[in-house]
Amino acid sequence: MEQQFVNEMEKRLKELKASILDLLAKENEAFSDILNDNGPKDSVDVASGDIDKQLLSVIGKNDLSRLKKIESALSRIKNERYGKCLDCGKKISVERLEAIPYAFFCISCESKRDKRR
Ligand SMILES: [Zn+2]
């Protein structure tokens, strides 16, 4: 995986996360209260740690799971494991990562998982 590409994906993931948080804060007063209660911390850092439970009570499961995916993609970038399929360990294609920066599975594993569902 090229470092430049990973940097680009990291930037996109952070933007994506910030925009979800912004949208939620606009839609949901309780959510923006939680953000404000947690001090002047950069909103990008919110949604990790202790406040997960608080967040889950005000935002839907879907939004929270999307945030979690983004979060863990970001930590995989830190651990230099970004772009590897969690299932088979092969590289996830660049095209796929561009479409879904927080994809964890390569296309063939993802479609196997879809079939199992
Ligand atoms: Zn795979």
C-alpha cells in the first residue's frame, strides 16, 4: 500500500467522521449536548472511549457502527494494517478503498459474507 494513498484515505476518513458528527449534532440536540459536555476537545476525537454508551442512547445503531468502522480504519492506518482484508489477509483493491475507505474485507470475502447472511 502506498503511503501517499494511505495518507489520502486517512484524510478522507477524518473528514467523513467529522461530517457525520456535524450532521448528528445538527439533527440531534442531545448529541450536541454530549459533544459540548465533553469540553473543547476536537470533535474528531469524540465518539471514542467512555462516551460510547451516551452516544448510543441518542444516535442510532447505524450511525454509531459507521463511526466505529471509521474509527477502526483509522487505527488500522496507525498500526500499518490498513488495506488488508481481515478475513484472508490479502490486499483490498485501491478502487474498493476509494469507494469505501473503511472497507475491511476484500471483494471476494465481502461477497462470501453477503451470501452467508
Ligand atoms: Zn479477503
